[in-house]
Amino acid sequence: MADIRVLPPEEARRIAAGEVIDRPAALIREFLDNAIDAGALNIEVSVEGGGSKKAEVSDDGNGMRREDMELCWLTHATSKIRSLEDLNTACTLGFRGEALAAAAAMAQIEIVSSVDGSEAWRLEVGPGESHPPNLERSRRTKGTTVRALKLYDSIPARKRFLKREGSEAGLCRQAFIDKALAFPQISFRYIQDGKLKCFFPAAASKKERFAAALLGAQEAAFLHEINVTGSGFSAAVVIGGPELCRGDKRLLHVFANGRRIQDYGLAQAMEYGVQGWFPNGTHPVGAVYVEIDPALADFNIHPAKREVRFRDGGAIHHAISAGLRDFCRRFNIARGAANAAEREDVAHNESGFLFGSAGGTAAYGAHGGSAGYGGGHQMAANAANASGIASAGALAMEALLERPPAFVSRPGRSRESAAAEEAPPYGEPRYAGRAFGLFIMVEWGEKLFIIDQHAAHERILYNRFLAGPIPKQELLAPIPFNTESDEDDRFLAAKREDLSRLAVEIKKDGTGWNIEALPADWRLGDAETVREILELRKAGENMAERWAATLCCHQAVRDGDYLDDASAFALAREALNLPDPRCPHGRPVWTEISREALYKAVRRS
């Protein structure tokens, strides 16, 4: 006898159905897809026993006629497509005709549906020949109810591998929330074991629904929504501010044409877009909703449609990350202006960038020596030249002290209009001292500002590095190195010009590479230098921002570095003028406390 056999149709059908309905949550997801495709405005989900006893979805959508009810449960019966070519234009969530057929192979199915409420039909069908289909008249308002009972009772082996009821119910709830997030215009209700667990009334925006489904009422104020477009696609991005940062990525969601999908690249685009806005080691909260021409994406590569292959995923990635970067920049500037307006008297820097002349001399460069870097010994010598008070930034402050930044009553106004106004009620800031070797304190009006000297200096340097050419210094002796992968070689070869604009000159030397120039006042050793350059491969489109953050982090004054009072006050004034008061790694540059709050803290009236 031959070893290969053709399975009986019923067995083959049940095996195929197991790929679609792998657990109760898959039933909920498929039923919800059909309800949404039917144009429902109100959807209710009900589960019992984790969904294995009952999984039900009821909607007020278009409903089905008797002729449709007779066919809907058959394999590959669908109203969405007529031929293979239709897959290129299908805009519905379901289209393969597998959901109800798979459900009927795994559970006892009851469907009640009506097109207009005047006539309704009830269909009962179950797994195997022991449950033949039965269709009869019924009563119902417009819409459809689909109920699956006794899931996997006919397949005990599969039922044994289900999780506990509470865990399965949690997965059903997550499938429900995924659909609710994607369709805020629809009202959703979720009932578990007879108790209402979630109710999301129709929302005006994706941001509003995201807040209702995943965040508390107080956190909703820190959500933002932006929109980007490209060739054949558009995307809405809901993103939380740094107030909502998380230690993991569980609240990063990606949707494509209404489906929750697994796409590392688009989740990464969100993180790239807000890089520098969040503290190190944290992740944003948010979701990206891509709407794309079906001809530009393949949704048919996964049985449950959890993955999508985009024809040009790079364009979508770029649009999302670039849109978020622009939003973060504009939002932080606007927030800084709003805070300044609230104080009624704000700082506006008219003296240009700190710690450098108009010609672009590097911070510390005029005072820390200009000897070339020829490897570890030369770098160590240069670091020694910049040590002590000079390396702490006291000497670098001198240029600022010669012409301190002017303060005007509103940012963006001309000097003439500012001078014509009466003196601001809060007057000039007043230096109040330093604390713990890191913080500079300034009194300004009715508030005490506590400024992190390292974070402030980092942001000021970062702004300068991004605004103009980075000063470059040729090395007396090149730094030779070899890469460990072909990817690193390809990166260096492709990005030589970009690296040159970042003041890094590299040259191929046989099988290895030489570093021939670095930014002025570079302080790292050879091995660290090579590592920092190769790490830029992970920065993607944010290479310049990543490099600027690296430079300013190593050049900024640090915790414990000494600053005399004049230098500390000059740095503080510049920090209070920053349009974006966060360091490149997302930490706040300063915090403030009001006189009233201080009085309350010591119980003064």
C-alpha cells in the first residue's frame, strides 16, 4: 500500500479550520470582522467559559437573506470577492470565506439575521454529519447575531491545550479591543460571563478611542494625533507624550486597513520618530493606523491575517518617523512658548548659540587645545588638556559671559516692539545658587527653577550641532580598525559622505578601514570611537540626531563638575531660553516650583 493517502474531506476541513480558529479569541476576531464589514454601528460581544462555552457577536449591520443563510457556512462562501484578481482590490476585513466554515467545523453555530427587521432567519449547523444544517424562520431587528457553542467539544485533544478560562477570556477581550481601536466610529460592548466589562461609545477620533480603551482619564490629556500621507497610502498616528512612557512596548500598536498586525518596522518607525523625546530605556505609548491601496499590500500571507507584506514598506516607515519628528519639534517649541506666556516674561536668546563663535569653533576648542588625535595616546593627552575646571565648562562659558543672552517679554517679537513695552512684571531672573553639584537654582517671578546643568548643556550643544556644520579635526595618525560583519562594511561604504558631514572621515584600507578625522574636541578612546561610529547603523534616518546626541553627551558639563557663579547663571539663563527644554535623551532640563507650593510645604499661610 502507498504511504501517502488523501484525507477524507471532513477531516481535511477540520484540520484547515484549526489554522483559522486556533482558540476562542480567533472566533471573536472573525465574527467582528464580518460585523464591521456589514456596516454595523453598534456591536456587542459576549463570551462564557473563556469563549469555549459561548462566543457571540451581535450587530446592527446589513443582515442576510435566506439565500445567503443557506450558503454562508460553506467553505469558501463569500460575498467579498469573485475571482483571484479581486484580492488586489478587496477593502473588507474578511474576504476568503473561511470564518463561518471554520467555526462550523469546530463548534455548534447559531446564526440569526435580518435585512430589515420584517423577516428573519435562524440557521443551526455544527461539526460533523451528526449536526446537519437547519434553517427556519425567526424574529430579530435588522442585523446579525452569530453564536458559537461548545467549541472543540468534538476535538478533545485540542480543547485540552486551551489555557484557563480567565486567560482565554483575556485573549477574547484583547481581540475585541483591537477592533475597537481600529474603528472608533462604532460603539462596542463586551460582556464576560453575563457581566459588562467594557463599553466604548462611538468616539470622534482614534485618539479618543485609544484613551478610552487603554489609558485612564487623566492620561488622555497627554495623547496627540497626527496624519501623514504618501503615494498610495495615508497614516494616522496616535502618540503619547513623555508623560506616558513605558518600560516595554506592549502599548505600541500597528494597524493596516483596520487589522491589528505584527510589524516590527512600523513600530520601530514610531520609536525613531520620537527619539530624544523620551528618557533612555523607555518606550512611547501609541498606535499607527495605515490605510493603503490593497494593490500595494498583500494581506493573504497569514491564515489569520496578522502579517502584511507591503510593496514599499520603506516609504511608509519614512513618512511615519519623519512626521513624528516634525511634530515633536513643533510641539515642544509651542509648549515652551506657552509656558513662557504663562509666566508673562520669558527668555529669548538673541546672542546665537552658546559655547561657540559665529565661525563654529567647538565647545572647549578655544581653550582645550587643538592638537590632533592620533589614537589612544593622543586622545588621552587631549582629554588631559581639557581636564579640571576647563573640562567642566568654566572656560567655555567665557564667550557667553562677554555677551549674556537678552531677555524679552515675548518670543518671536522684534527688538523694537519689545523695547517699546513696559518692563515685564517679573523682572530679570535672579541666581539663587547651586545644589548637590548638579543643579543650578534661579528665582524668576513667583517660581524657583531648578536646572540640571548636564541636561541643559547637552540640549544647548545638541541644538548647535544640528544647526550648522560640526567642526572637524584631522588626526595626526589615523585610527585603523576592522569590521566584524559585511553589514558594517556596506554601511561604512554607503554612508561615507554622510559621515563626512558629521565630521568623521573614513577611508578603506585594503580589508580594513582608517579613521582620518573626527569632530573637534573628541574625547573617546579608539575602541569606543569605532563602536560609536558603527552604532550609527542602527539609527536609520536619525543618524545626524544620534551623532549630535553622542557629541553633546561627551562634551557637556557633568554631575559634580565645578562652575563658578557667573558661568552657572549664564548656563541657567540659556537653559530657560530653550524652546525645547529636554535633553537629547528625553530628560527634562529643568523643573519648577512655585512660591505658593513652597509655602504650603512648610505650612506657611
